[in-house]
Amino acid sequence: MTSDTQITVSRTIDAPARAIFDVLSNPERHQQLDGSGFVRSDEKSNRIQQVGDVFTMNMSGDHMGGDYQTDNHVVGYSENALLAWQTAPAGTTPPGWEWVWRLEQQGPDQTLVTHTYDWSKVTDKDILQKVSFPLVTQSDLEDTLATLAEVSAGS
């Protein structure tokens, strides 16, 4: 589903929610999952454990002139059910876009995973002129879910 301010994709994955959450809550795994190709590596971040955690990622993209870092501020956390973070250029306050992962157990070995990229809270006119939302496409998010399905099945 795509709107003017968010993209949401869902997929049922053949793995329990705890296995999927284990992958998602580990920033070291995010480069492996990333369907957009922007994530290069984790900057020695700890496992996500609660709202308020911040993890830093090394990124690269033409939209930022090459290599850069992001700080990701965790704004939603419920073990085995929800992870959400707002992303900002390192050292700055998040300008309003966020990534949300919802996990719904569908039986002992299946989980419905819904991934949302939401930029509805971005209100800064300069950012809206500079950044051409969405930077990540529905296809990129679907690729991320496909990779998550592969790596979660083996976890």
C-alpha cells in the first residue's frame, strides 16, 4: 500500500516472531536486509532493547552526496511485536521520517510482518524541497521483506 506520505508492505514469513525480531533488533544485520542499497554497515551499535535507544548506521547515497551516517532513534518497541525508529543525519534531531516493523504471530512457525516507511511527520519545507520522498520504493521494501524471510528461516 502506498500513499502520499507512506509505503507499507506485508508478507507472511515462515519463522516465529521471536526469530524475526532477533534479526530486526540487531543493527549489525540491517545491511544484509536493506533492499534500498543505502545501508553499508552498523557503527558498533548495541542490540535494540527499548524506546530511547539510538543506533548509528554507515550509509551511502547520491541524495546525500556519497557516504554519511544516520542516528536512528527508537520510538516504538514491544518485544517480538513492534520496532520503530526515526532516522536523522548523525548528530541531528530526527526531521520526521520513520521506519515501523509490526510482527503478528500466525501460528507456531509463521509471522505476518508489516513494514512501513512513513514520512508524514516531515514538516520542514527545506527538507521537503531537498529530499524527494520517497527515497526508498515499495519494491525496495518488498526486497527487504524477501531477504528478512530468507535470513529469519535460518535463525
